[in-house]
Amino acid sequence: MEIAGEDPRVRLLSNPGRTQAAGLNLGIREARGEIIVRADAHATYGPSYVTICVDHLMHNRAENVGGPQRVVGNTHFTCALAVALTTLLGAGNAAYRQSSEPCYTDTVWLGS
């Protein structure tokens, strides 16, 4: 809330639907820019993440782009979960969890 009070580009929206999907839809409806980049608070992004996403959107004729999801744990349980999510059983065929090269796929993690 402090950031919204200090930076006029940031708006705090009420989410009466109280679900993540409702909040995302509300944010998209209220967005004023040409490109929307989804970012979650429990993730870490490289310094060029947004620049790379926008570059792919502008030059590769993609409708939605994102980066790879690399799970990192910090407790015994979350470390075990991170290992599980790197296996075929834990990740399925999700390219955003398995691929190390740019590719077309059916979904992306935190799409732009």
C-alpha cells in the first residue's frame, strides 16, 4: 500500500471476488498499458526479464510469453518439493518447467 501512495503509476485495487483469478481479471481490465506482465510476489525475476518478454512479444509473433519456472526450496519440505517438480511425474510435459531453450508451448509461467 505504501508504494501506491508514493508512485502514481501504482494503483491498489480491491478484489471483491477474493480469488486469484478474479484479481487477475480485475487487474487486466484496469490496466492502461499495451503489454501486461504478470509477476507474483513469491518469485524472483532476473534484471532483464521484462525486457526479454517484451522483445519476444514484439518480434516473434507470440501472443503470450514467459520464462522458465525454476523451483527453489528453503526448508526440507520445499527442497523436496523443488526436486519433485523437476521430474516428469511432478512437472508433466510442462515446457515452462522442463525446457532450457525458447520454444512454443501450450502455456507459460507468469505470462506477459
